[in-house]
Amino acid sequence: MFNKSYDQNLQTLYDSREGDFEIFFFNLNRYLKYFNMKTIEKDTKFLDLGSSDNSLQKAMLKHDIKINSLNEKNCNFETDKINFENDYFDFVLMKAIIEHINNPQNILNEIKRVLKKGGTIIITTSNLNFVPIKSFWNDPTHVHPYNDISLKNLLKILDFKNICVRPFVFNKPSFYWKMPFWFAANIPFKNHTFKKFPIPKFLRGQSTVMLATANK
């Protein structure tokens, strides 16, 4: 296990880490609402697995979300139990974490245990079909790539329900989330690249990230 948290070296995409998570939280709720799922509201019990510097926690506390956080410094996701009671959380998030875990069965079963009945697991990770394999392995903590089919099948094997795997495009019209992955991956520019250039909005939004949701 590496001493550094997996997400410590992630590039800041907007003004700050906390700003990134504010935008993530806003778009995540847009996504959930668009697909007629329960959204993350005041007093929601939320578990964040992976964030190392509490930036997501700071962003969510502004909205009165009851958030707890664990990361690989204080929990071995492949072997440890999560120190929370059964049927406790409304949501559990794994943001850019699952690709760092050799065998995710333990942590996914633990997530299922601590979720309330009907509670939602949220997973984000790159879609290997649209990320050059060489760049995936540039991160020495990456151990397991996924595409939309393998991630969906993993959740099926562990008996999660209502599985949905979509491209996660920030700050774009909601219907983009129903577009094929190749569409999201081939928009020419990411939202946060060349921000000072007058690039038309319809050319922004490129993403190879997939967002998976499923229910207990």
C-alpha cells in the first residue's frame, strides 16, 4: 500500500480542490435528478471513500450533508471492515478509487452492508475503452482498469440493483448523459482546458469518465 493517498496528486481542474468538489456535487445531483433517482439533500447520510484532504467533506457540509470520510490511510479497502453499522448510509461514493483496488469484492460487500435498503452506491472511474492504455498505467497506483461493461457486470455479480453506467460530463445539457461513450470522449475540449480561449461551449465537455450508480 502506498503511503500517499491515491487522490493527492490529482490535478486541480477549477479554482481549488474544494471548488472542484462543489462542481462535482452540483453535477452529481443534476445527474441523479435527471435519471429520477434520490438526490443528495440536507441531512442525507453520505460516506465518502477515498478523498484524502476532506475537500468533498468541506463542500458538502455547506449543504448540511451528514458526511463521513474514509481513505486508504485509515482503512484497507481490500481487507478491512467499514466501522459503521448496517443499513446506515443513504449514499456511498467511490470517486476515482476502484481502479486502485486489486480485488474490490470486500469493499463493495462492505458498502452494501452499510447502505440502507434502496441506498445508492456511486462509482466514478475512467472508461478504458476511451483512455490510452499506456496513460492508464502511468499512475503506479493503478491496478485494475474498467470499461462500462465490466463495471456493470461487477455490480451485477454482487447483486446490486438498478445499475446505471453513463458518461459523466460536467456542466453540459443533461441529455449528454444519455449519449454513447464515444460521443463524450470525442468532444474536442474538456470544460477546464484553455478556459481563457473563446472556444464555443458545444465544443467543450470531453470526458472519458464514467459514473455508475446502483441500489442495494
